Amino acid sequence: LNRLTEWLQRGYHGTMAWMTLDPPRRSDPQRVLPGCRSMVSVGMNYYTDHRANEQPGMGRIARYAWGKDYHTVMSQRLSQLEATIAALAPGVTTKAYVDTGPIMEKAWAQQAGLGWIGKHSNLVSAEYGSWLLLGEILTTLDLEQDEPATDLCGSCTLCIQACPTGAIVEPYIVDARLCISYLTIELRGGREAISDNLAAQMGNRIFGCDDCLDICPFNLRADATDDSAFTPTPLTLAPDLQTLAQISEESFATTFKESPLKRAKQSGLLRNVGIAQENHRRETGDKAP
């Protein structure tokens, strides 16, 4: 709670006002589910062996968004797990979340032993690297506690050095206002919402950024998932900027109906694509059509 409060006081949450709502509740599961005695933390490996097409004129989409929306995929499986818990322990209460509840999921995942919070503020698993999507089930069932994970980052600072915008302002602390994932997904508004300096550093990234994850040494040992839900589509693996720049609102809704990209909305995607095209022209010396 102290770390969250300090982070909010620094304004690092940017325009994500919902994060300021009742911080003590976020740190106390019993205020979310009265009588909560345990939390089951789960992780899904979303890494695939595919490689993004980085040819000129292509955008870049964060790996987690290459396939289907993980919120839907994981929520369905958490519902099955809840049903199993109810069958094994009738009368207990459960509440499941996938990114949507007032839960400090990375902190609890570390306590549950799934991995540790790395210097880039994402969870790192010794087995799966940084490619884990998190969910949790709060329950009134009293379960035996697992061994918390140990921080194995050591003296490594590769993720801090790799961040294009310097958003990792100090180890384990990210200023969202500088983070390309925030700029391309959460930040609303037109081109004027993003400074020229930050826009220039966004490169061809049009939805999210994997730079701090890609560089992590623990990803060298990560195995690819066999879950078809995370298989990329031709569009997410090779997003043609010129094609996306002409996408209509109707086409956007249809194309990204089951994709995390719908989070950015059509207006946000068009803004991001426009910035990527700006950067491409600057790098190549091409003139705008």
C-alpha cells in the first residue's frame, strides 16, 4: 500500500484515474471479498515462436495482443476453476479477476510463488520468463500458503537500458506517462496528446511495447505455448501501416472484435499509426503523400 500510494502521489498513473480510487482496498483482499482467506494466483504462458515482421512500413504490436483477448480466454478458465473449487468445498465463496478488479495481482503472484516483480515492474518467472498473463481467484477457503518467489534480477539492468523513453525511472518503478504501452493503449486524445519528443521515440509501435520484456535474460529459456488462443493473425504479426491508416470504425470493430486491440479504440489506433508513419518518413526521408 505504501508503494502504491507513493507511486500515485508522484502522478505516475497519468490519466488512469481509476487507480486512485480507494488504494487501501487494492491492498486488502478482504475489502474486495468479505471473509477472504486465500488467493489463488494463476499465470498463462502467451509466448509463441513467431517473429514480427519489422520491414519498413510495418507497425509493431505487443506480443500479448497477437492472438485473442486474454481477458476472455482466462476468464472462461477461471470460471471452470471456480466451479471445481465449489464442488470440492461446497459453501465457500469465490471471486475471480483478470486485470479488471482492485487487486495488486503482481504482488500477490509473487507471494504465491509464480515469479517475482522484475525491475521493469512486470512479473518474471524462472520457468516462463516475462511472458505470463495473470489472473486470480479470491476465496473464503483457507488454503496452505505457497513459498513466495525470490527476486533473481540481481545487478542486471538490461530492461532499464532498453526502455526507449526512459519510463523505468528507477529499478521496479515505471512512470506510466512515459511508457509506450500507456501512450498507445490507455492514453486518450488525438495526436496533440503525445509530445513530439515521446512520439519520435515510439518508432513503429502502434499497440504496446515489448522492449523491456524482450531483453530479459530469463526469456532465453522460455518455451512456446501450445495454446491456440495466442496464435498471431497475419494482421497482428505484420500490421501494414498504410492499410491500417484507412481502417473505418466499422471495419475496426469487426477486425478486432476478439482482440485486445479494441482497447485502444479506432481513434487511438489511427493516432498511433499516424505517429508510426511520421517516424518512418523521418527515418527514410520520404515525404508525406
